[in-house]
Amino acid sequence: MKILEEHKEWPAVKEVYQRLHENGYQALLAGGCVRDALLGVSPRDFDIATNARPEVVEGLFPRSIGVGKRFGVMIIPFEGFHIEVATFRVDKSYEDGRRPTEVVFCTPEEDAARRDFTINALFYDFERDAVVDFVDGEADLRRSLIRAVGRASSRFEEDKLRMLRAVRFAAQLGFQIEDETYQAIKGTSCQIGVVAHERIRQEVVKILSSHYRTMGLSLLEESLLLREIFPEWDLLVESGGWVKTKLRLDSMGTPYCEELAWTLFGYAMIEHRGATSGIQIVEQRLKELCTPRKILDETLDLLKKLSSWKDFMALRLGERAQIWAKHPILWRAKERLEFIECGDLSDELKHEREAMDHIFCEEGKLPSPFLTGQDLLKMGYSSGPKFGEWLNELYAAQLEGSIRSRNEALAHLEQLRFK
């Protein structure tokens, strides 16, 4: 396929294939890279499936890393990327609802039969330049269908995360979930909690960042996964808040920002439960999902400012400008809330934008202060409570235009000293 040959990593992929082939082993491209190529999308990474056992791969590629060696998975590193090489296998006895406790090495056809969805169970034969399809995955691609390989309920009993992966692929590709597969998700959704919370969050974030995110959110709700992952948000369905939340998230635009997504997601809980309780619920759920501290803190800060908007707008102009600069996502969040609520921006927000346009530099940053803390220390001032108050006052006044030069800042500092 031409789209594969044009990929910057293709020479490395061919190198891995040729070394396996020259040593008498079968090697096929496998999974998502084949699916993407058939859809006309350049693959993000490459996986190769082979009948060479992991110890053989290790011998042929001395730099390989056995990240999942007992499951037949080896990583071959290259400059800036890696290629995964996995031995054809059948997974046995899933005991934790996520990973097999044992694997048996097998044929390509048996390997395809243990995979999650037909569109991910395709192989590509380098030698024949042809797709190898044991599960009618190509037909499902043409039909834009997410269908489990074999018996759907068995696939989800083996690995509960596959339920969220089905929703994620639907949201990313704009595909429908085949009915038997969808019914199996609904029947197994109550067991999603056995999956590590961090993995759940990763899939939900991918759904929120997908092109068809509204479809994905509807599937989370209708498949009953929503009530298992976010019990409180499921209550919003009856109140109508869920419809509004989906509209806000759908209008989020690009580039995708996780903090913005969680803020728009969480604001509905503030509307439903009040600021204090709503923010506590958001914090609890995001912590449970192992959200990185930086993203969690920014989300909570944004929600606090949005929930006390009148207090924020009551601050002096120079102070608000510094907050806008520190939290650039705040504007996008407030804009999305107002657009979905009223279809336009409020006069207040329009005036605020005009005021900020006069303060911020062309590159979207605030101007440098005329006087810094380092300047004051050099002038002999001692750090302390007054020190910070003076700096804040001087910079706010500068942003508001009442101080227009360093000399005026120095004069104002003298006035502050004797107040």
C-alpha cells in the first residue's frame, strides 16, 4: 500500500520484516496500522506479528526490549520511535478482567480470532502486498462497523476495557457499533470498575478528544458505562444537563485541551449540585481516575473562577488581566458556556475582550513589568508583606495604563512607601 511506503518509519519496518523473513520466519503487519492504512490514514505506529518466538526476536535484534516477553511481545527501538514485534498467540484464562495469565503461541488465523474487533484483526503481507483477513474486517471497514471478533460477550468478559475501546473507536472513526457487540457492552458495563482507573481515564480522554465526541458521549450514556464511571453525571441525564454538557463539549473545537474538556464536563455538576458540592464531586472523580496533578489543579481552578464569576469581574482590571494570562483556557471555557446558553457572548464578556486586547501584546502575552522584585531588592528594599503588595499594585496600575514608564513606576513606589 502506497500510504505505508510513504511513511517515514517504513524503512525501519521493512528492515525488521526482512531480517525475520531472511531467517525463515513469517512476519505480517498487524492491527491498527493496517486498519488505518485501509482507511487512507497514515499510521501512528507499527506492529509486526510473527511466528518467531520472543527469544528468537531477542537474538535477531540485540537492542530489543522484552516489555511483555512472557506474552510474546518485544519492542525494537529506533531513533525517536519503536516497532512492536509480537509472536502469534492465543490468550488463555483471563482472571483479572484485563490481561491473560497465560498465552499459547499459534497460527496467524488463531491470533486474529483472539483480537478485540474485526477492524483491528487484519494483517498485511509484505511479500504479496495484500491484506490477510480471517474475520471479515475489510467488509466491516467498508460498512463503518465496530464488531467484536467471534462471540462479543466473550471478548468483553476477557478484557473489560474493550467496552470503552469500542466506544472510543466509534467516536474516532464515526462508525456504528454492531448490535450484538453493543448489547454485550450493555450487559457487561457494570463490570468496567475492575479496570485500572488510569486506563479508564485514558480511554475517556480519547473519546472527549475525538472528532465524533458527541456520538461517543451518547454511547457512554446509552451503553450504561456512564453511570459506572461517573455515577453523579448519570443523574444529569434526567435533569437535561447531559444534553447541554454534550453540546458544550461538541463545541470545544481544536486544539484539544484536557483541562477545558474536564471543566466543561464538570460545570454541569456545579449547575446541578451547587459550587461547593459540585467542585468536590469533580475533584473526587478526577482523583479516582488518576488525573495528573497539573490537569486536576487547573480544572479545579477554572471551575472555581467560573462558579464565582461575579467576584472575578469585581476585581480591578489589572488583576483580571493577570488571571486571564495565567489561565488562558478560562476564556475558551466561559465562551463555550455562554454560546451554548445564549447563542452569543454577553455584552460583559465582549467588553472584557476589548479591554484585554488593549492590554495584551500582539503575541498574546502581558507586557513586562517596569519594576520587578529583583529591581526593588537592588534598590535596598527588604522582602516582606509590603514588598509583594507594592509589586502587585505597581503592575496592576501599569496594565491599567495609569503608569506608563519606569520613572512613573518609581514615583508611584515612593507614594506607596509613605501611605
